[in-house]
Amino acid sequence: MSKVINGRYTAEIDGDFVVFQIGMRINKPWAVHKWLPVFKAMPPMIRELYENPELGFLHANYYVTLRGPVILQYWRSFEHLERYARHGAVHLQAWREFNRKVAASGAVGIFHETFIVQQGQYECLYHNVPVFGLAKAGRHVPATGRRETAARRLGRDNDPAVPTPPAPSM
């Protein structure tokens, strides 16, 4: 269990970065022999990425939906992501296997979305939660001063922070 960090925090990361969401959808739950290999293909890829930081991979968060897993990934650049997709040994093998054995069956679907984020064009807040997401890919920093509000984190107007109501008296 990850340690909860009390307080308000945000994330900082130097330069541009990429957010990549990838997932699978189990369309035919009874066709386990089709979707289970797709499901089992991702952990070796993620392991390879964490073990080789020069590939440009920064971090991943895992989510489970009723129809399958979704992984939100952070990458240093689109070029790093594309290079891994087309030349990463583990990924390339899994991609070829999917196309050869599973794709035409319709038993399982895969999807991905890629977002290129320019420096300073993001904002995030983590309040009383463990360090995760962009804060784990970059730096986890207190959400104070110029980082106190969403607009300030985006370099916009110096809007006032939302006041904290006084604690109820006992």
C-alpha cells in the first residue's frame, strides 16, 4: 500500500512530455485463449521500460475497467514512444503476435491515445493521496504560492485561492 502524503501537492516536470493511454477491451469474455495472451503481453513490456530508462519511459499507472485494463503512461517525448513501439523487442513481438493470432477474431480490442504536452501546459493537484501519476514521472512539490491554484499552475491570472473554512468547534 502506498503511503498517503497529507497536504496539497502538484507535479513539475522539465520540458515537453507525452501522455500515452493504452488499453485492451475484452469483447468475448469466454474466448480466454484469445484475450489472455494479450493481457499477459503488457507486464514484460513495462518491466523492460522501467529497466531501460534511456528508452524515454517515465512512469505508468494501471487502471481496471469492467472490460479490461488501461495503462496511463508518461514518456519523455513522442520520438521515444514511437521508437519503442517500432523497435522495442518485447513490444514488437507482442504486436506481431496480436496481429497474427488475435486481431481478426474480434475477441479482444486494443486502443491507445497519445497526448503531446508542451512545457507549462498542464496542471494537476494531489491532496491527501500517495505520489502517483505525473508527480511520480516528474517531481512531487507542494501546491503553494505560484502553484496554489489551477490558473497559477498554468501561468495565468493570479486568482485568489479558495479559502479554507474554519474547523467546526466542538
